[in-house]
Amino acid sequence: MGVHPLDEKFKSFNWHTLVIEDGHDFDQVREALDKAATLEGRPKVIIAHTIKGKGISYMENVAGWHGKAPDREHLGLALDELKKREDSLTPAQ
């Protein structure tokens, strides 16, 4: 038996079920956590749709990196990519 759709599985067991469409969007995550804090009487679950390795070219959607720590070389590359991404998202002053 497959696990999808996962939210429907939890709902069928009477859980409060919240789904975050973009688990990389901090506003959506915060909103779900705030909503979950108001729910009572049943177990709660938040399902966040995310992309493995999001933002790192050699990791993104590569299952082999899931749960694996990068070595020093790969860590340096990842931090450089994240820094460039952050810089591109920061408004010019």
C-alpha cells in the first residue's frame, strides 16, 4: 500500500492535517505552525512539500545526498552557492 496521498492518510485517522505547498517559504511554515498551535483535541501533522538539496546545484533532487553530510570541498561549494543566492535576493541599497 502506497503512502500517497499522505495528507489523506492522516485525515482518515482523524488527525489535524496541514499542508505547506512550498516548504522552503518561511512565511508558509510560520503560518502552518501558528495554525497548528490553535488546534486541539487530536494529533497534528504538518506536511511540507520540499525539494531535496534545494538551492545547491549538485545536490538538488539528487537522492544520494539526502541525509548525507558534504565533505569540506562540497561544503565550500554549497556555501558559495547559497551566498550567491542570498546576495541575488537582497535588494540593492
